[in-house]
Amino acid sequence: MLNAHSQTDNEIKTLHFGTTKVEVYPDHTMITFADGFEVPGAPEDTDEYRATADKFGYGTDTLKLCQEHEVMHIAFCHWLGIQSPTMRRLQTNDESLAKMNRLEEAAVLAIQRFARECDIDLVTRMQDLLAERARKPARRAT
């Protein structure tokens, strides 16, 4: 099940990918899984993070990099039909997921770079796709 809800009065955008909720706040993100496990996200105040923002098309906007990045971890893995190795690693501290974590990070950043070149706001695009899907009638098995 996919759906999106935006509360413009306090600028919180809430997106649901299956049983995972991603909330995009004006200054951070929060991912909440069905079991209640939460992963907060916020821009890092480091030269490396600023360089990443610049390299992937965000210029100095580290907040937008962060917001789109966290949404895309969940959206991308949901689209693939898998749990995010990055989020599972955070939840379990399972170092055997390190390689998959690196691959997922690279894939998410590649999507972000491509979207920036196409002038696509990924949070808004995901909201639109989720809302569009929610409006479509469910398919019936034949």
C-alpha cells in the first residue's frame, strides 16, 4: 500500500511506502517502521557532507540533500520489493550488510543526481506518485 499526506499548516510531509512512514519536516526527517523502530535524519555540519551536496547537484542545500536522500532510501527499496539494507544495518548493527549498504547509498545518490539534472524535486514527485496511485481503483484478479 502506498499513500501520501501533506500537512501544509506545519509543513510536515508524510509519505507511506507499505508499512513504512517517512516524515519530512522543515529541518529533518523521520523514518518509522511497522515495528516502531525510528531512523531520524538531519543534514550533517561537515565539509564532507557539504561536498556531497555540491557533487550531487544540491549546491549548498544540505537540507534538501538529506530530505530527498532519506525518502529515496525507502522509495527505491520499496520499488524493488526489498527492505533497505541501510536501514536494516542501522537497526541490527549487522556488519554483513556493509556491502549492500554501500551499493544502496550509491544507487540513491545516483537517482538524486539524475533528478537534480532533470530539475525534479524527489519529495514532491514521490508525493505525487503516491497520491496518483491512491486515486486509481484496485486491480481485480481475473
